[in-house]
Amino acid sequence: MFTENDLNQIKSKGITEAQVKAQVSLLKNGMSYSNLVAAATIGKGIEQFSESESKDLISYYNDKKENKTIIKFVPASGAASRMFKFLFQFLSNFDPSKATLEDYIKDQDDNLIKVFSEHLKDFPFYEEVLLKVKDIHPNFQDLEEGHRLVIFVELMLQENGLNYSFLPKGLLPFHKYPDAAITAFQEHLYEATLYASSKGNANLHFTVSEKHHDYFKSELKRFKDRLETETNTVFNISYSYQKETTETLALTTSNDVFRNEDGSILFRPAGHGALLENLNDLDGDVVFIKNIDNMVVAEKNKYTSEYKKLLGGVLLKAQDAIFSHLNALDDDAITEEMLQDIATFVSNRINVVLNDDFSSFSKDKKRDYLKEKLNKPIRVCGMVKNEGEPGGGPFWVKDDTNVTSLQIVEFAQIDTANTQQADIAKYATHFNPTDLVCGIKNYKGEAFNLLDYVDPNAAFITMKTQNGIDIKVLELPGLWNGSMAHWNSIFVEVPVETFNPVKTVNDLLKPAHQS
């Protein structure tokens, strides 16, 4: 299958031949679907806390966090170009010499451009782009509206202007305040002071692409000293790239290995599941994970950040109990009654479905069984009510060994051709907004090797186009999906106001992003 040059290329990436052959086999045989048992709902896999319970958990977190090393982990390599897709289409389709902007919008039924043009002054980047426009086109205000919009968009996106389409989302102006427009990157640092700092330090780790690394460092240098003074916080910022060892190859539709023009194998980034390696390198007690674009303006952040503290409180309280139980299991003097109490905790608190034969196990077997169930990484995930189309989210899933557990399942992992599975997905009540906090050390203070808790069969296969050719692409099990399949999981309902992603540039007009 592979030439000597291929094997040298594979080796240079730190990948083994066996790993690559496994990728080929998976792409040829197809992905396996999740076996859904039921949707997780309130009281059946998703916890819902009263106001007083929430306050107690937030207080618990605030009391404990100063003695913890807290890290905020932010996947930030996402390209901004996808935010501007409809603007590129506009530049391609609209000719201001042949039609007015109003006629174009009407003929094309282009509501995205209508909203964009009517609210241009409300975007956080408006002043910056306008300054560039007027510098190059002094007569800009004399031009017809459609021509003005074309110039504005061109200079906003293209290389001869501000080149926004080249930048990652994190470095775009996201929010406009009376004194300045600031990036999502800067907002994440400010947000960390609200819940992810201890002893006056905030540790943030951003996964970035290598080509953008220096841009992040320059942006940090621009505002770091001022923000540290304003918040009385020292920011410790680190970065990493997606590792070459996590890249995957692709197959053509005839199941041949897809190659570049020079004959070398095309290796591609393998999705956010590849970031498990980066997460595994961190040395922290508590790790919050949040996407770069899920960010609100400062005055609204104080509200949404309370729910991060809630998740943190749930984590630390559960973890304290787990550690206590594990220490008890280390003691030979443990009684049958104590074992039953621990089994009840395992079942009721961390959602483990116990083996049907557990009660008949010997004392030693019960100890070993409970220890194996407890001594794992733990995650507490926020879940938002599903107010749109049902799709991926929290489900009870049965694996190949007939063990049922709580999982976050993406829509692509559901066999919608199977009526039973489709019905389970259809009536799901919640979805996962990538809002989670993780405990990645064991009861002895040692780091778990997170790579030991992955379900490799939960990989994704998607169709992409490369140089005009359709290819089958393999993505590793998602970071909060199959990559955490064998973690202990607690799901908690949080309000929809905590989920404010920016998928298109027009999302910046929503109230959550307007100061």
C-alpha cells in the first residue's frame, strides 16, 4: 500500500504505519454509529438546580478555587473566513454598475446582505474599516450605496485591506465599547478573571495555528499590561498547535489514498478531537473548556460567568467525594456497608450504570470494580434547552460491551435511517454548547493520561473536496465526544443565555454581542 517515500513521510510526522493502516481500514469500512438507549433529560441524566442550590454550589467553588490551579483551555484556531461566506458570495455575484443594491437584495432574496448593510454602523469593526476605506477612496461618500458596500467589504476581507478573512476568529474585533473595539481573544482574558483565576493569577491556554501564533502574541502585547492593571490579575498565557501526530489521511471515492500533486500523501488536521493531545499536556487541577467565539460583552458576562462557577462547584464537590471514597477503598478495613454506600454514590451521583451482578461480587471484587469506576477523569458539562432543530447532545449510550453511560453524541454519529434511533434523537430536550469543566488529576494528585479514556470507534467520516476531487476524510473522536467517552460525566442544565457563538458575521449584531 505504501512506498518507501510514503513510509518516510509517515515516520516524519511521528505516526506509525500501523496507525495509518488503521485509518485506511476505518475509512473503507465506514464509521460505527452510537447505540442510543435514551435521551438524557432533567432528572434522568441532566441535573437541574434551584436558586438556593446554585448559590451553595457557587459558594463551594469560590471557597475551594483559591487552592486549585485553574486553566482555561480555548480552542482558537478556527478561521474567520467561514463567518464571511455570504460576503464572498456577494462580491462574486453583485455588480454595482448593473444593479442597485436594493434591486440585488430583492432579486436574490439575500436577507443576510440586507441585514449586514442596514446595520453596518453597529459592527465592532465599522470604524476601523471605514478609516481604511477613506484613506484609499477619498470620494467614498459620493459613491452609490452598492458601490460603497462593495468597496467596504473588499477592504475588510481582502489582503490589500485589513485581511479579516485571513485572521482567526479570536483576532477579529468582536465587541464595541465607548472607548475601543476589542477582540474575542481579549474578552477571554477578561472573562477568566470572573471565574477562572486563583491567587490573583489567570492561566489561559489557546490552541492556535502556527501561521497565526505571532499575531496572537502581538495582540496580547498590545493590551496585556493595561488589562492586568484594570483587573488586578496576572495573566499567564500559553499556546500550542495541533500536533502533526494527530493528522489523518484521506481516501478517494474509489478508496485509493489521496495524494498531492508531487505524489506525497495528503495529511489533514483531524478535527477538534486532535486537541486531546494538547489538553493532555496541561498541568492543572481544574480545566474550563470554552470555544473562542462563544463570548458575550462584559456587562452580560458577569451573569453568564456565574454558571461557570456553578459547573465548577458541581465538579469540585463531586471530586471531593470521589477522592474520599477512593481513599476509603484503599483501606483493607472497609466494610460491606461502606461499599454499598459508595456503590450508591457511583450510581446516583456520577451516573454509572452498575453491573447487574454487583451485589453478588466478593468484597475484593467490589472494591476493585468501584475503584475502576471512580478513578477516572471527570467532566461537568453545561446543557442548554434545545429550542431549535434537534440534533447532537446528551444521550444514554450502550457500547459494544453492553455498558450504558452518559455521552455527548454528535448528529453525524446517529443512524437516522434507523427509526428507533431517529426517534430517540428527535425527542432530545437539550444540546451541548461546548461548555464544560474538567478534573484531570486523580486522588493522589497525579495526572491522568487522557489518551487512555478515548473510544477510537467514535471517529467521524466526512466528505470534503480537495482540488475539485471528492475525498473521504477521517476526523478523530471529538474532544467532548468520543475523546472523553470513558470519563465520568455529570450534565447540568444552564440557561440558553450562556451560549452565544458567532457562526456568521451577522451574529455580532445579536444583543449578547452589543454593548
